[in-house]
Amino acid sequence: MLQISSDEGRFYVSGDGEDLAEITYQLDPSNTMIVDHTYVSEQLRGQGAGEQLVKAVVDKARDEGLTIIPQCSYAAHQFKKHPEYGDVLKENGKGQS
């Protein structure tokens, strides 16, 4: 399991003084996290770093009662792959129950 840290608007994995993976989001006025970018370095590819970052965003949304719009293609793919994330997915202007 990777050590995931967070800052304002992002979760990331760092090592050797640089970011090795990150997922970024913006929080809109309707308490929706708009996930707009996911990056995983060559060093971490194939180790599940991207999936762990998406899960960190989902966990934050659940903990804080937020919904998510997965705008970046990787996050959108993860939401299709993990139907259990549907409780925080914002579709057609509202979250699913």
C-alpha cells in the first residue's frame, strides 16, 4: 500500500522529493468534487497507484457528504469499473442513492 498524502485540491504520492502520482479536483459550490486530472509516473505504473488515488477521493467524498464528477478519463474508467462508488457519483445534477 502506497503512502497517500493530501493538499488543497489533491491527493498525491511522493518520493525522492518529487510527486510520483497525483489526482486533482476542484470543489464546486454545490459540494461536488470535480476530478480533473490523474497522473502516475512510470516508476509507479502497474502498482495500483491510480486506483488508490481514486479510492482516496471517494473516501473523502463519503466522509464529507460530497458527490463526485469524474471528468478525467482515468477517474471515469474507475467509476465504471467500481460500481460500489455509485453512492458518491453525481449524475444528471444529483447524487445517486
